[in-house]
Amino acid sequence: MSNTFIASAILSFIASIIWVVVIYKIDKHEKEPISLLAKLFVTSMLLSFVAAFFNRLDAKLFGEFGSLVLVGFVEEGVKLLAVWLIVFKHKEFNSPIDGVVYASISALGFAFVENIEYNFLMLKQFDKNVVNQALFVRAFMPFMHVLMSSIWGYALGKYKMHIFDKKKMIIFFVIGAVSHSVYDITVTIIPFAITLAFAIFITIFIFRVIHLNRISNPIAKYYIMCPTCTKKVPENSLFCKYCGNEIKLKPFAPINLYCRYCLYQVKKDWKFCKNCGKKM
């Protein structure tokens, strides 16, 4: 049994560290301190036992289905609590993208403990072929926690920067918690729905990270065209200074970039503007 536990812990740790590295790299402007991320990761690990207690309590009080309905609120709640306790008031939480980074690290700390439990049960109970397939799938599960938590993490970053109000923050948390519960219920009934869910949530995640990196950039490297009035505005603008409309870039649409010195249209791989010669 001890060998089984050690093996499950190692597998969970490897999966979590891989995803931690991925999340660490999504912030393109200012990396968060490793020590702060580690503190958040460990805190979320410890709070996962609180979630486990309430999940078992819900199962006793409301049955298996009832506990699945509430699981999203319990698990997303403890992840948010970890972020709130450790980093929300910290000076390093200073840009919108940080909300997703910290929410994701909290999710990975939670998933690390959860994966140990699942891996332990699989290594103990099932034959080798089933275990190999299951462990491969479980390697992606920490990132499903990240995708769910990034929903409220997106709003938390904007709330910290006074872009969103408290009402919007609460709405996004409820959306994240409900999405988590719906996901758990759906994959329990239809296991192959995992692939579809992953595709949907990873697409949302990618475009939110792109958006947050754009508005988190302290110095606009380029200008972009306002989709409403077609005037040129800094790429990190939330609203157009000419027409007042929110700058929303459509997914998959080509983004026109302009030199911030002479407003000549440029490409992202250019090192110098071909019109004014300034370094991009």
C-alpha cells in the first residue's frame, strides 16, 4: 500500500508541476514570485481537505446527485478562499492577468491532492491496462480545475483593478461553480463528454488570456484599430478615447497593428517599423 501511495503522489506531482509551468508562462509582462505561488499552492492543498469534508457531508445529506450539484460551489469556494487569503491584498497582484494566474495555481494545488486520491484508488484496484489509460486521462484533470477556476479568476483580476464591480465578480464565480457542477454531472453520465468540455473551456481560456495580456501591458507596444469608429488607440485600451465604446477584439478576426510612433500598419514579427525606422 505504501508503494501505491508513493507512486500515486509522484504521478500527481508530475502532472501538477507540468501545468504550473504552463500557467507561469501565460503572464507575458511580469512573472509572479515563485515563493508566493508556492505559498498559494500549499494553502490550496490544505484547504482541499475542507472541501473533501463538505463534499462527504453533502453526499450524506443530499445523496450522490445532490453532492454533484453542490460540488462546484464547495471546490471553487475553497480555491477562491486560498487566493483571497494569500494574494488578493498582496502588492504583486497588480494587473488583470494576475487573477487568472493565481486562480489557476490555487486550482492546481487543489487538484494535486485530489489526484493523489484518484491515482491511489486506480493503482490499488484496477489491472495495468486500465490504470495506464486512466492515469493518462487524469494527467489532464488538473487543467480542467484550472479552466473552471479561470472563469472567476478572469473576473477577480478585473475586480482588483477596479474594472469589474463586486456584482460582476459574484456572477462570474457562480458561473464558474455551476460550470464545474454541470461538468461533473455530465461526465458521470456521459464519460466521453470530457473531450468536448475540454475543447470548449480551453478555447475560452486561451482568448481570455490573450485579452488579459493585452490590457495588462503597462506600455502599449502597438496601436490597434477601434472596431467601432476605426480610430487608432493603444493596444492596452479598455475603451476607445474617441467614441467611448469598449474595445472588444473578435475571436479569430485578424488584428490590425500600427506603429505607436507613426501609426503605420505593421506586422508583429517586424523588428523595426518600415515607415519611421523605430524599433518595435
